[in-house]
Amino acid sequence: MSRRLAAWLCALAAAAGAAGCGAGAGDESATGPAVACLQEDQVLAALRAAPQPVRLPDGTRLSECLRAATADAALQNLGVVLTAVSDRLADDALDGRREAALALGYLIGAADAGSRSSQGIQLELARRLEGSARRIDGTSPAIDAAVLRGLAAGRETG
């Protein structure tokens, strides 16, 4: 694992640990994430814009998807979609596709940004997405650099 990527992942985990836990995960009165957040093809298509700000077709930021997923079912549905997206991007990055590594980094950064202001449960989803980056860490310096670039952009504009 490159030291720089390892440092980023450690920083994300530390930030996640600092967030509080509380009510919200089981709050079924929440409206949940936008429909576009739950469409794998729309999330993948939107991520093609990375490192520029990524918006789903309805204008939703990826971080907003996590913030809105406060009900258990909404978070589970979002998790299914985002983990499938992150796994697919990681597979593509393992094949040497830097744009996939960049998009994966962006997704992870946006998830981190969305979970920072959450009630805590969204942190588990953000951590799961980080696992995809660990799969590709050390593939090549170019892939590692793309993930880092995406992480920074996702945390900033995701």
C-alpha cells in the first residue's frame, strides 16, 4: 500500500470515528435519498465528470445521497447501489483504467463528506466504500495518484 494512500484512508477513518452516533438511522419519517441516488447507471454516468463536481441528473450531490439516507431501508438500498458502483470501479481500475480509479476516489471522498455531518450510521457505508480502494492500492503509481486526486475532489465538491 502506498504511504500516501494509506495516510488518506487513515485520515478518513479518523474523521469517521470523530462523528457522533445518535438517532436517525431508524427514523422512518425521513424521505430518503433522491431516486437518482438509487440508480447504479446514473451514479456511474455522473462519476464520469470527476474530478469536476459530480451531480446526478436531478442535480443531487453524492454526499447528499448519504445525508438523506437516514432510515434503515433507505441506507440499505443506497448501500447496495454504491457498493456495486465502487466494486465495479475497482475492477476497472485493476485493469489499469485511471479514470475508474479517479471516479472511485471521488465516490469515497463524497461519501466521507456526506457521512461527516450524519448521525453516524452512514459511516459504515463510507468505510465499506474505502474497502474498494484498498483492493486497488499499489496497482501502480498512476492508479494510486488517480484515487488520491479523486478523494480530494470528492471531499471538496462531492
